[in-house]
Amino acid sequence: MRFESTFNLVLAAVALVAHAVPIISPDEIAVKSGEGLRLLSLAEDVEPVWKTEDEKLELMRAGIKFFDVTEVYDQEQKFPPKNNFVSIAATFPAPSHQAELAPILKTVSTTNMQTYLSALTAFNNRYYKSSTGTQASNWILDTVKSITSGRSDITASLFSHSWGQPSIVVKIAGKSPSSPVTIVGAHMDSINLSNPTNGRAPGADDDGTGTVNLIEGLRVLVAAGFKPSTPVEFHWYSGEESGLLGSQAIATSYKSSGVQVKAFMELDMSGYFKPGTTEVMALQADYIDEGLNTFLKSLITAYSRIPWAMDKPIGVPSSFPYEAVTGNDNPNIHSASDTTSVNGFSWAHSLEFAKIGVAFVYELSV
């Protein structure tokens, strides 16, 4: 889902929970969370509130956005308010590696992505609290380990959480390992808002498409013998649909460890555009990093057959390419109907996003 997957929003969540007044004590967090309550940040400069899981679902059904900060709130109080771990270290020059990328991009395969997505959607759902959600995470890990086997400079591992479904992080070491890292991410989980734990939620577009875009992007780079100058990471996040849980946990961990990030791009929903509308890559329109958005425009112009377009302002920080302008995006998400068979789903459309993911990584790290 668009709102729940942008790294800028994760950073916003970090800022929202840091040094809230009054501070919620660790004892209160332990007691309340032990009772099954969740601490939600609903708005900037407003103290987080406790909600039950059922109340949280009602907010989601009503389209009310929030961050579930239960796991990260206490840790964030330890950082100074302006201690932002992200450092935009690149100047984002115009694309300059077309000759090297052209043969690599030709190997990006919709057939492979279809195979990956068929395996993912075969799980009843990928909800972060369900057993099949955990199984799906393990399937992704096994798949990327198979892709990266034989490369000692690449590690693939689970990032464990307090809930069942782990996130996954693949790290490609750079020739300058201390340099800021380039990250591409997607969320692996899915949800049926009518019955989250047991309901059917294939999540083909949300965010199965982004998930397989990254798997295929990793595959073609490894097959091409890609060895970056600066570090690269591929992330698949757990629990995004329930309040950016996995991405917040990783962002907070990276902040604590002093990780510097050169740039981040999210691929969340890339397989649909409303029949009869113009096919574009929609770039978010407000609270963006202007330099990074300008760079994305140049990447799309250089490496995609479809143009970019600015999306409608939605009032939240964001910066990533999206499948369609708001209103022309997939209306079937968060239900059993989020499948590849819906009218408007296009593998040719999704292919362009996978290519841009590869170009983003290559141009920023070689």
C-alpha cells in the first residue's frame, strides 16, 4: 500500500516518536503491550495513543493513516531530536551508464517475476502474524540465497522482530565498505481487512509486484557480475500493512548503529493502471526529496519506455515511483481480489519498475 511503505515515512515516524511530550515510560509500554494494546502515532506533534488490535483494524478500514510505534518508541527517546541517521551523500548526477546497463536491462524477465509471484500468492496470506506470513518470508530468503550463492561479498539474512514474520536484508559489499549505502525496498506482507489472520490475501499487486521486482532486479545484477563501488542493500519489510512495523524497526536499528544512507527507493505496487488511462510512473508530489525525485525522473526518461508523471499531493512525506496517478491505481488491494487476473494488471507495466530499480542501484553505486 502506497502510504505504508515509503522510507521517508519511516523517517517521519522516527521524528514523530522521538521526544514526544509527555514521554511514555518503558514500564507503561511493557504493561500495555503485554495486555495486547498497540501504541499508535496518528499525527505529528500529538502524543501517541493506545489502541486494541480491533481498533487498529477499524482505523485501517476507515483509511486513517498511522504508525504503530510500540516497538520503537522507547528506543527513539534515547536520540537527540535532530539526530537523523540519513545522510544524503550523493549529488545525484544525470544517468551516465547507459552502455553498461542496456544489456543488463534486457535480461529482466517477466517470466521469472510471474514464477516468483505465483509462489508468493500461493500462500493463503502474508499477514505478519500468520504462519503463512512467516513461511512466505522464509521462501523469499531461500530464493535470494539461491540467487546469491557463490558470492562471498553478498549476505542474505532474516531481520527478526517481536512478531512472527521477519524482514529480509540482502547486503552487497562495496569496494569502499564505509561509504553510504544505496537501498531499494518493498514490503512482503499482505492483508485481508475483513479477516487479517485467516482471510485470503494473495497480495499480488500490494506488494507482490514490488517484492518480485526486487528479487528479479537482484537476480539480473548478480548474473551480470555486478560489484558496486559503494554498498547496496535490498530490503523486504514485514508488517507494513499494520503500521510500518518492519521498516521502522530496521530504520531505528540503522539509526542506532550510525548507518549512513545515500539514497532509498521503494517499489510498492507496480502492476496496475486503470484501463483506458495513460500508462505512467507516478512520482509522489509533496514532502519529497527534490534532488532524489529529479534523479528518478532522469532514470525513467533514460531507461523506461513509459513516461513519469507527478502524482496528486496526498499530504504525507513520500518519494518513490508508483503504478499510477491516484485514482487510477489498483482498487482491489487488501482483499481476496488482489490477483493478477483483474482487468488492468499488466506485467509489461511492472517490468518497467523492475528495470528502474536495477538502474537506480547501478547508477548510484558503481
